[in-house]
Amino acid sequence: MREKLPTPKLAFGINETAFALSLGRTKVYALINEGALRTIKIGGRRLITANSISELLDQTEGGSGDA
């Protein structure tokens, strides 16, 4: 029998993003307003794409670390 592999998450809520990045919700909203994090809206829910989070980390990796 094949073992079922977990499906990676493609988008995260504000709280999940804050937790994943070890930031507060206010900073996540600031990053969204600055255009550093891209969001999508599905229904009434604002989600941050996993690609957007990865790109933010890639951009800050070699820099000052200030997100």
C-alpha cells in the first residue's frame, strides 16, 4: 500500500504567517501594505501565498535582516 504524502500549504492566514515568520500581526500587515508580502482574497479571507513568504525570506536573507 502506498503511503500518502502530506500536501504542502499554498497559502496562509495572517496569524499563521505571523507565527511562521516570528512576527506580530501588525508587522505582517505593514509588510502587506509595503508590498513586501502579496496577498490573495478568497471570499472574505485575506491569505498570503507561500511563494510570497519565500520571496520575502530570500530578499532579506543577504540583507540587514530588517523585514
